[in-house]
Amino acid sequence: MVGARAGGPRSRALRRAAGGSYTGPVRVTAIDRETSPEPAPAEVVLAGPRGFCAGVERAIEIVERALEVVGVPIYVRREIVHNRHVVEALRQKGAVFVDELDEVPEGATVIFSAHGVSPAVRESAIVRRLRVIDATCPLVTKVHTEAIRYAKEGRTIVLVGHADHDEVIGTLGEAPERIAVIDSVEEAERLEVDDPTKVAYLTQTTLSVDDTRAVIDVLRRRFPQIVGPSRDDICYATQNRQAAVKQLANEVELVLVLGAANSSNANRLREVAEALGTRAHLINDVRDIQPEWLAGVTRIGVTAGASTPEFLVREVVQWLEARGMPAVRELRVVEEDVRFGLPQELLEIARRQQAASAARP
Ligand code: SF4
């Protein structure tokens, strides 16, 4: 488990959007607690950590702060994070979500999403004279930097990830002629490169830790001189949420994962639970629960992807409580204390606005 720390403020508005942590009654138990000989009570077990990661909190705060200091409309390229509840809440506050920059009026302010963008998108913003505020997660930026370095070294870069995900599209754009995207052991076995002695690998930040290890093992066997990042690119939040859902899946009969269908890390949480033989469903919100899933279930686990607000977890807990699962326990496998600072360009806009207000009579 990983838990780096960086400084940065959090707004009250952000905490409202995030919903904070679950605030209802919980019993926190150690993960290695002894199994009780008593029959298991009907209970809801919450995975900890779950929900918002530092990159998502930062991205939401960037949009909220930009709305405050720049005013409406603020344009956001693509979903700021993959969750429709988050996107809709920001839309209500004045954010305008677009697919591509040609939908943004020249000279307007645009925010790049947490998933990052390719250099071609940055170029396009310059050509259109857009003011850019970059909400790319610093852990995604780290992968871009690695891609640039390996490309300069003349290596073929094997990017392990999903070719249609915004993050992978952005990373690929750093050196498209040098990067091969693969997402399975089979593709790793089939991969052909120009020079097997000059290969590097990178990974998407939100993959399955176990599946990715298997792919990298194949790459290391086939290309013994392959190089990779000093630390895994799979981010701390992905690793911690997968560790928590593993423990959860060992204790419950059914796991509900709150998250969007296009959220990579949320999908991986469902897969990790299923790989341990526990039934799991990915749901957008409480309305997706099918009551028949609960038939005969005495312990149900709930977790949430890194872009899922906590209020959606609370809604599910309340729904389950109303159906006779009143006991809520939190299974916390690791504490997180990661924060990322806001981008300089946003801080500079805020500083200039403050200076202008102070100069007004
Ligand atoms: Fe950053 Fe990881 Fe969160 Fe993605 S899931 S925004 S890489 S911290």
C-alpha cells in the first residue's frame, strides 16, 4: 500500500461535492480480526479506503475554484472525472463540458480533465488562444514524463492499458510512433519490436495490480533488458482500493461497487472481487440495485471507485438499512493522506483577481 503526501488546500465546496466520509454509525475492525463462532449477523461492510482519490478531489476543486475566480462559463474538455453525478453537479454550477476544443470559443478558459491530454490537444489550445487550466492528475503527468524520456532514449515503449481510455490516448500522444498499447498477457506474448534490447514499459494508472504484474512478467521474460519506472505506474489510490476490496470480498457474499461503467478503476474493483469468487456488481447509484441480488445474503460489501462521491455510498447504506441490514462496519486496510496542490496557472489567475479587487476604489 502506498501513501505519498503533497500539500494543497481543500475547499468547503469540494468537501460538499465529495460528501466527506461516511458519517453514520460504524464499527471499525482490524483486518485480521478473529472469526467469531457466532452466526454472522446481517451487516453491511464498507471497504476503506474507497471513493475519491487525491487526483479526483484536486480536479473537482480546480473546476470549482475556476468558476469562482474566472466566472461562468468555464469549459471542461471531456468528463473532468468519470462520474456523471460529479459532472452534473459541476454543470449545474456553470461548467460547460465539451468533447473537443473546437467547441470552445476562441480566448475562453478551458480545463483539461484529470486523465490528461496529448501534446496535440495542447497545441490546439494554443492555436485557438485558449486559457488552459490543467487538471491532469500529477500521477498521470508522471507517466507522460516517463514516456517522453524513454522515447528520447530511442526505446520502443510498451504501454499496458486500455487503448480507448482517455488516459492512454493522452499518454500515447507523447510519442505515437514509439508506443505500442497492449492490455493482456496474450498481446504481450505476440508483441514484436524492432530492437528487443531497447524496450521500456509503462502502465495506465488504474489497472488491476495482479493482471498487470502478469503482463509485465511476460514482457520481462521476452525482453530481458526491458526497463520500467522505478515505482509502478499503478497509482496509490488504485492499489489501496484493490487491496481493500480483496479483503472485503473474503468477508462478504456480495460486493456492490459504486462507479461509472467507463471508470477503469471501478471496473477493476468489480473484477478483483469476482476473481476471488465473490459475486460483484458495478452500479452507478442505489437505483441500479436489483433486490433479487440480496436473496440469502447476510453480509454485503460496498466500495466505490476513485471518482465516486461518498454520498452515493450513504444512499446505498440507507437503502440496505431499510431492508433489514442495519449493522454497518468499516473494514479499513490502509489510511490515506495524499493531497495534491492546485496548478500554478489557477493560483496565478486567483492572485491577479485578488490584486485587481484590492486596487479598486
Ligand atoms: Fe490520479 Fe490515481 Fe486518482 Fe487517477 S485514480 S486521478 S491516477 S490518484
